[in-house]
Amino acid sequence: MIPFTRDGQVVTARLVPGESAMLASLAGQLIEMLEERAAESPTDLLLAQLGIGGASAPPLDPALARLLPDAYRGDDTAASEHRQLTELGLVDRKVANARAVIESLEGGTLVTLDPAGVQSWLRHLTDLRLVLAARLQIEDDGDEGTGDDRMLDLYDWLGYLQGTLVECLE
Amino acid sequence: MSQTLESPVEELQQLADQPWVTIVWNDPVNLMTYVSYVFRSYFGHSREEAERLMLLVHHEGRAVVASGGREEMERHVEAMHDFGLWATLAKEGP
């Protein structure tokens, strides 16, 4: 892999085919998770068209709960009301970022991003790391994670990739 | 939901009160460089201010990153959730 570098507005990285396929597969799994969550929502068709009418309680799955956190702490009523109005929109935007990442992986191993693509990648890499961290039980600073070694390596690799992306925006 | 304000006086009062804050909480996942980038790019903070807030989150476990009206803070919290940062809003003060 050649990590992200920037030339003006254009950001590029070169992945090896295995990395690219892995990333596309993870993005696909994240889309599936999010769409399942959205489908569970007790949605009224009209509200759904407005992008509201989402679930009223946080997801039980810790990974999803971290992707879709409560906006209020210690105020379940406010958190629930806010969630119903905003969760579907948040899910949509996260799915759109994942799709944008998949799309940018379709051109081969050279990933070329415009500024909008950069924003999708930044957010999506974060979302993937949040999910993996939840699965690896990384809960506090310094936790090294427990579980599958491949998943730990993947978590570190995604962090490295994201680090180079942030760095080249400096 | 937006509220209809009855008079410019009330509107001024509401602006003066600014009783809500956006709080970003520490998490073990997000890179320090990324958090700092989000504070710069989204809130328009200077590099120094973004670094200060990021370190505050890291060391104190949380930092107030914005204050203002409730709806504005709700928008900020949603934007932070878009970025994958853990944020909440609350009424300012004890």
C-alpha cells in the first residue's frame, strides 16, 4: 500500500487488491447493519419520506449504539425525541459515505478522491473503526482489544490509513 | 422544532441567554489528529484552539466545543455524530 498523499485538491492512495477488496467488503457489511437498523424503525411512510420517524430507543448492539449515539445524556425523553427526528437521516448519510467509498474502490487499486470523496472516506473509516473497536471491546484509552488477531490488525491498519488521510489535509 | 418568537425582544433575550452547550466526549478510537481536524474544519477553530479542545477532551474526558441556542447545538451534535465523534448537548451551568 502507498498511503494517502495530496496534490492540490486531489488525494490519492494505492492499495493492494486484497486491501481494496477487504475495505469494500467492510463497507458493504456496515451498509447492511445500518439498513437493518433503519428497517426496524416503526416508520410511517410520510415521516419516512421526510427522513424522520426513526427509532425511539438506542440500538442494543454496542457497535450500532456507538455509530448512532444519544444526543442527550441523562435525559431519556429528550434523547428519544431527538433520535426519532434524526436517526434515519444519520443512517442515510453514513450509508451514503460507505457507498461513496465502495465506488471509489471500483476504479482499481489507485484510489483518487476529490474533496467530497475525502469527507466520505474520513467519516467512513471512522465508522468502521468504531464498529471494530466495539467488537474488540476497546472501551478505554489504552485498551489493546481482545479477540481475533486479524480483526486487531485490520483495526490498526484502518487507523494508519485514516492517519495518513488526515495528515495529508494539514 | 422551531419556535415562533413573539417579539424581537424575546429573540434578543434568547440570544443573550445562550443556555445550551455542545460537549464532545473522549473515546479510545478516534485519532487525536482527526479530532483536531474536525474541530478546525467544522467549527472553524484556529489550529491552536482546536488542539486545546482536543487535548481537553483527551485529558479531562470531555470538552465544551460550542454554546448557543438549543437547535444550533442539536445541529452541531448531529454533525459530530456524522464525523463519528461522541457528542451530546446539555443546558449550560450546574
